[in-house]
Amino acid sequence: MPTPVERSLRVFPAGGNGEFNLPPELATVIVRGEGCRLWTSAGRQMLDFSMGWGSVLPGHAHPQVVEAVQRQLTSGTNFAHVTEQSLALAEDIIAASPACQSIRFCASGTEATMYCLRLARAYTGRPKVLKFEGAYHGAHDVGVASLFPAEPPDFPQTVSSSAGIDPGVEQHTLAAPFNDAEATAEILARHGHEIAGVIVEPLQRCLPPLPGFLQSLHSATRDCGALVIFDEVVTGFRLAYGGAQEYFGVIPDLVAYGKALGGGLPLGAFGGRQEVMELVREDRFDRDDYVWTASTLGGNPVSAAAARAALTIYRAEDVYRRLHGLGQYLRRNMTDVLAEYDVPAAILGDGPLAQIAFTAGEPRDYRSSRHADAPLARRLMLELFARGVFLNPMGTKLYLSLAHDEAACDEFCEVLTGALDAVLDRSRAAVRALA
Ligand SMILES: Cc1ncc(COP(=O)(O)O)c(C=O)c1O
């Protein structure tokens, strides 16, 4: 009888459903999860620092989410129409999100950013969009433009990080360096008349915005008439209940949500200023600026029920103080661990997020945060995985959840020490410290 892992290697390309890029000996099939742990078909328990790529912020199988889903299941799972669940959820999101006067649901973050970009083009009548090099906005063509270019072209040109992309996309997608307000303003001054919108991860991957960067970006777009789109798929309900808008104090024209919003079930949402969102009204179907949106499972009542339960959990007292405190604890301890080794490294992140960047300088954008030694970073990630930390070895971003605690972070740091011992030379750092 073939094992589940052997069967998965047979039916899935590379044995996976995307992105993990595990070698066959680490191929894994998950049986169940609880809190911040999961169990594999090989009977192994793993400490989860991926948490469904950050979608399961409450923790696996959180009783409130489970109960909400179970209750909804017996009343129907999808109507492709407004339900009491999706209506109440939309009201909750609008109350939380300063940018959202009006909202629609979809089923993923990819769809949410795609609709925001489409709305920006339709509203302004302009063809181009500006993104920041190294940012991810989902699997669509713009989302993977200059995502991880090996040889980045001169700004504002982009190069696709995927094959199979519509050739026109590179021409219509411009890139700026994250955290460089001057370079961004220059690109907007030169190309702004053609730019429909600027899409930004307010916390790009794990790179925090420099003070004033998002504000400068916002004001440069007012000068050229481009919309600002916050991709809050990661930051929404994670950095604060009001997301990056609340946390960094900048209100965009449009906003995209996913991940933590659904509490682990498939859900995306996009919203913004009323006059922009009006373009999706189907009673404007025959107008030139009508924007097509349709998502069969978007806002289905099961996902909406899970999301309402998740938002109730997030609204509890102390949640964000706890998430930030835990993130700081993890990053501080990871920094201490790394300091023992003879390797240039920085720990990036904010809120309940952390990432190791093997770089010598001060990481502030894609180019300065790229690993100086990418094979080393990969070896470390695979070593961590092999030692029982479930993470995405390609992404390297670590996600904490409300189920993690300091003990889980300590356990992670212990595994990190063992993994670093296996891939690096600690003795040289000790010698250097003595000298
Ligand atoms: C910032 C950001 N935007 C969009 C997406 C796409 O979301 P999804 O995978 O739900 O389509 C992701 C996914 O990782 C993301 O990190």
C-alpha cells in the first residue's frame, strides 16, 4: 500500500498544492491541526509557524470558529447572494475599515487585489498600475510582476516572476523601490498621467514602511490623480483590528482583504470609496466604465460565519497587545540566537510576523533585503522543517497566531539554534567575540 506521501507525490506536481517546494524526502500530508500544532500522516507532530499562510490567525480548530461553521452548515453552504451572515460581516468590516464605504466579497486575496486594480483602471480611465518591487499581490499577472527578479531591471520597468503572463502586462505594470518616497514621487511625476493606481503592501512582506513613506506616497498620488490601493491581505485584522490603515494612519482609496479575515476559511473582500465602488453596480451594465465582478463562492455563508466568529475573537480585549508582544518576543529572541553565529542577518517584521534576512546592510526594500546567500537561507528553512517546524521554505515568512505563546516561541528558537548549528559555523563568532 502506498503511503499518503507517496500518493501525494503521484498526483500533485512536486507533491504539493503550491509554493512549498519541499524535496520529496520532506513531502508531508497533514491529518489535523489544533492550536499552533499539526499532525502529519506519518504520525509526526509539528509546530506550525505558517498557520495556513497566515489565514488561521485564531489558531487551528478554534472552538468559536468551529461552532459558527457547524451551525451554518445545516442552513446551507452557498447561495451566491447576500445572506444574513455576509450582510452582518460586511457591516462589521465597514465599521473596522476607514477606507470602506462600500464592499464586495470574493473568495481569495488574489481576486480582491485584481478587482481593486480593475476598479482603479476603470475609474481613472488610465491603463497602467504602479507596484513596489518584491511585493506580492496574489497569483494574477500584476501580482507576480517583479516579485523576485534575479536581475531587476531599472525602475520603473518590471519583469514577470512567472512564465505564461500576458506580454502586455510588463508594459502596463511599473515598479518603484519600497520605502523610497523620492524615487516613487519621481516616477509618479513622470508617468502619473497614465497611472490608474498604486498598489502597496503597507508592510511589504516583512519590511515595515519607513516613517512618513505611506503618507508621502498618498500625497504624491493626490497630485497625479492615481488611486491608492492598500493590499491588506496580510495586514488586515492582523496589525490592528483596523489593519494597516489604523496602524500606520493612512487611508487608501481602495482596500483588499483576505487571509485572517476568513479565520481559516476561503474569503476575500474589496472595498473603498463609494463613488469608485459604484462602478460594479450591475444596473450600470451598459456603461463604458462598468466593472465586472463575480465570485461564485465569494462571501458564502459558511466563510462569512467563520469570519464573523474570527472578528469577534479579534475584538476581544488585549488581542493586538498580545499579538504585538509575542511578535516582539519572537523577533528579539531570534536576533539573540542569530548573534551567536558568524553570518550577517537581520530579523524583519512587525506585529505577529517575523522573517530572517541574511543581509549585511539595513534592509528597507526588495534589493537590500535579498539574501546575500540564498542557498544558505534555503538550507536553514529545510533544516527547520526537517526538525519539526512547519513553515513555507520558499516564503520564509513566519506567522504567529493567537494560539502561540512565549513557550512556542522558545521552542522555535531552540529548534532554530539546532538548525543553525547544522548549517553554519558558530565557533568563528565565538572567536571573534573573544578577540
Ligand atoms: C499581500 C498579499 N496579497 C495577496 C495575496 C493573495 O492571497 P490569496 O493567496 O488568498 O489569493 C497574498 C498571499 O499570500 C499576500 O500575501
